[in-house]
Amino acid sequence: MAGERYPDDSMPFAPEIPERWQEFADRREALLVNYGYNTARAYWADLQDWFEWAVERDKDVLALTDKDKKQYVALLRRRGYSESTIRRRSLVFRRLLEEGHLEDRRRV
């Protein structure tokens, strides 16, 4: 169906996405479609955490500075996350940003 997003369409409690956050949701969707269910689900949660962290601080998740990213990683370390989890979250976030850059180049 048009307008339904994976895995949002499987979560009836998921809120509507405000238009200003649509680019993030579109990039996340484009990235996750390339992975199997379990990997996509884990990456979705990782990206959602990045997103919520940025929104709580009134930051654009797609325009985080290196300082912002280091603050996020420091928070994960304070919370006791393993280094492998921190690396995975950083990797998937980097892939999300790279996916957008590749799309921008194709439009030119």
C-alpha cells in the first residue's frame, strides 16, 4: 500500500512522521530494504536511537557535527553499551548518511 513503511506499517502504535523528518525516514527505508529482517530490525532500532537523541536536543539528525556524534557515543559508553554495539550503531548511521550523498550525486 502506498505510504506504508517497513517496519512502521507493522507497528500500529507508531506515530505519524512530521514532514521535517521525512528525509531521515526515506533514507532509513532506502538503506534497510537491502538487509534481511533481523538485521533490518536491529539497524532500524539503532537509527531510531540516533534520531531520538538528536530530536531531544533539537538537532537535525542528518546534519550532526563530529562533536555531536562524539557526544552520542560518549552517552552510549556511560550507559555501559559494548564497544561492538557502539561500532555497529556508528557504522549504520554512517551508511545512512552515505546513502543520501549517493542519491544527491545521482540527481545532478
